[in-house]
Amino acid sequence: MKKLFISIILLFSMTSFAKENINLSGIQLKDLNNDTVTLDQYHGKKVYLKAWASWCPICLAGLDEIEQLSIDKNKKFEVVTIVSPGHKGEKMTEQFIEWYNGLEYKNITVLLDEQGEIIKTAGIRGYPSSLILDENLDVIKTIPGHLGVEQINSYIK
């Protein structure tokens, strides 16, 4: 009975983070060169989007997996990470870029959501969080917590 109760609570908590009918196209972001970009460049492709923060030890521990997934030529989706400078305790843009450039991850796409628009629009409450986007950049699933490579692959079919 206890296991059933815990399972129901976990299922509810995982689905309670999702909002319906969310499209992330057109949201202004910046890359690590401070150039303005949008997710529209991924239109027509499925996207795994990870929201994370530099202060989050679980997020940092998962960067190795994201690096490996990013360089996997056989995957059938794009891998993008989002950081929101100045929001939820994250460093400001320049400090984050300087900090991140000191790390060894050179294949991870990191986009900066300076306005916090993605975390607000998608209802991200904590880090790490994962968003699964379809080919139209519609959010089809929001998953709080860390996902390993196998889990990510299972969500994107």
C-alpha cells in the first residue's frame, strides 16, 4: 500500500509541472557569445532541452552525460541547455559566461534566458528540469529532476 501511495504521489508530482499548449518559438535568448538567438533554428527537429543552474550540484554532475549526448551523431534529436542568468539564484550573464568558459564542456549548446521567459512559460520550478519539444517547438513533456541518457532517449521517440 505504501509503495502504491508513493507511486501515485510521484506520478502526480511529475505531471503537475507540465503546462498545456506551450510553444517556445520566438523567445529571445543569447548564446555564449552574447548573440541573440531563438529556438526557431531547431524547428522541424525534436529537442531535448535541459534547464539548469551553475549552483546546482545535480545539474553539474549531469553535464558529462549532456556532453556525451551532444556529440552522439546517431541521436534523432537536438540537445540544448538553458540557463537563466539573474533568476533563481543564477549568476549574472557575464559572470556565468566567464565561469562556464572555464569548464571543459565544449560540445554542449548553452543558451541564456536572461528574461527568464522559458522558465516562466514552461512553469519550471526547480533545477534540473527537462523539456521535451516536438518538431514545432511545442512542449510535449516537462520532467523535473535529473534524467540520464537512457531516460532522455526513452522520452524522445
